[in-house]
Amino acid sequence: MPEKTDVNKIKLLLVDDEKHFVEVLRKRLTKRNIDVTAAYSGTEGIQAVRKTDFDVAILDLKMGDMDGIEVLKMFKKMYAAMQVIILTGHGTEQTVQEGITSGAVAYLSKPCDFEELVDLIEKVRSRDGI
């Protein structure tokens, strides 16, 4: 039988190749009633989207295997309803604009305020205020 899930729980995909950062953020978000799936590369993120309909994805732009903008474009082709937040330490005005044009709903720079990130996740999931 399928596992019972809390319909109010946000299903979030976290895609970043910095494993320590992913694990710390995953643990903190899980404590906020967010169901986090971690992917440590663009390829893993794409594989995860093939298996699950996520509400929100947090996506780094600079990863070893794929460019984050390309991953974002793939996400939007595969599952357009998923809301994507770019969270990166390597963004420029140009990459921010390209990310928004490619379908991201928001952009934050690392390091970011954790409460701001949680608020943003909740807003984009409900599509309020964005």
C-alpha cells in the first residue's frame, strides 16, 4: 500500500552539489514540516522529477555535471507546475535574469536568511505574493 502523506506537507526538491550544505538545509527544512528530497547533481535532480511531482525545487546554478539554467529548463519542460527557486552563491545579474526568464519564480543568494527561505518556499507553493 502507498505510504500515507500529509497533503499539507510541502514536497521539495533540493538540488546542489555541496553535500554538507544540502544535508544541513535538508535537516532544518524537515523540522519545518517540509518533505525534502536531496539531489547532489543536475542529473540526480532530473531523475527525481521523473519520479515525483514536487511542489517546489531549490536549485543551485553552478554544479559539476550540468549548468543550473539547463536543469531549470528541463524541470519546466518535465513538470511546469513545479515552482523553482534559484539559490546560489555564484549568481550575476545576467544569470538571475536568465533564470527568471527560464521559469524560476525567485532568486536568493547564498548565504541566505533561513526564515526568509522558508517564507519564500511557503509563498511560492501557495503562489501567493510572488
